[in-house]
Amino acid sequence: MRTPIIAGNWKMHKTLDESVAFVRELAPRLEPFAGVERVVCPTFVSLAAAADALRGTPIKVGAQNVSHEEKGAFTSQIAPDMLAGLVEYVIIGHSECRQYLGETDELINKKAHAALNHGLKPIIAVGESLQQREAGEALPFVERQVRAALADISAEQMAQVVIAYEPIWAIGTGLNASVADAAEVCGHIRSIVRDIYGDAVAGALRIQYGGSVKPGNMLDYMGAEDIDGALVGGASLKVDDFTTLVELAAQAKGV
Ligand code: PGA
């Protein structure tokens, strides 16, 4: 049985004070849903304060990116050991980072290794563009991203990895992938992982769907066997919506 995981990706939202106030309000609301892993990913500026405010609660903290370098002359970057001990998760390969920061599959693989080497759990994001979807290339494209991101990651390390399928055209647009399409890609991701690592690793891997997830469509996605949770942008910025998403995940998965 895989533990469902709902992660809120705040992107470039909320100041330090807003972040702390938000998690203080959110934590007691999410507390009852112990069968769901609940993660918030504030900006770097707010990570330490959010982690402090959440200490002693079951809500976990994630970062939105990490450098693959250990230290050095990399202005603006955050090294994995700066996050180790502060956060449990780190989002890697978000399509906005691929697009705006020019992150490549090769770099994302390096970041995944760096995270795992420092005890951070990567949430590796993959997903196709609308053009690729319309050209019928979604599955092979996502397959290439998954295989590249996982290069040389061991079966043992895979226990720490989460994969998030986020079709680019569905992120922040209000357009969401149909449940059938999302389930097909998530099933394909699991079959790729089965091909590389075998049944046990594939069966244990948690795969999230992301892209305009909201209370109104959450149950549909969570009804899919291969979708184990969600990576949520917009709806994670509101306490009520985020709470409802976690509640619906618990309900759908019977946890
Ligand atoms: P969205 O963002 O829920 O606002 O579409 C999801 C994401 O980018 O992780």
C-alpha cells in the first residue's frame, strides 16, 4: 500500500510572514489526515521559518529546487547540504525551471543524485508540452525524461523518490488533463520504472499528478490506481482548498 502524498508548490508566492502565518493555520487543519503525507514547499526565504513553525506537527517541508554543486562560486544557488536537515523533500525538474532556467534532463539527473546523496527526497517532475501531446508524442517524451532523470539511481535510492507527472499545458492554466490521459501517463511511468528496477520498486513508487488540481477534480484523479497524490500549485495557497485536497485524497485512497 503506497502512502498518498500531496505537496503544495507555492512557487514565488507568500512573504516570510505570510508563509509562517499560513502554515500555522494549515497545520491543525491537516493534522487529522494521518494516512496522507502532507508537504508544503515555500520559497527558500521562508523555508527555515516554515520548518520551525511546523516542528512537532506531521506536516513536512520541501524546497522548490536545489543545486547539484556542493559549494562554490554559484551566485544565487542553494547547495544540497544547506537544505539537509531543514527540509525532507525537494522538487526537481519542475517545468518552470526547465523552461525559464534552462534546466536539462542531464542537469536534473545530477540534481537528483545530489539530493539523494544528502538525504533529501526528490520529487522529480516530468511532463509534455501541448504541442507534444497533440502530436501524439506525450508518452515517448515523458519516457525519455524519466529514464534520463533516473540514470544511475539505485533501486535502494528509488525508495526515496517521488515522480510528479505535470503536463506543461495544464499547469496554472485551469486546463487539466483528463483522468484517462493522466492515468495513462502515470501507468506508463510505473511501467518504465518496472522495466528498469523490477516489480518491487515500481510497485512502491509514488507518482503524483499535477496541473490545475483543485477540490472539484481531486477525487477523479485519486480514483486512478497509478496516481498516488498530487503536486499542487494554485490550490495549495489557500488553507481551505489545500485541506479539502488532503481530505479527498484520504477519502479516495481509504486511508
Ligand atoms: P497548478 O501548478 O496546480 O497551479 O497548476 C502545479 C505545479 O506547477 O506544480
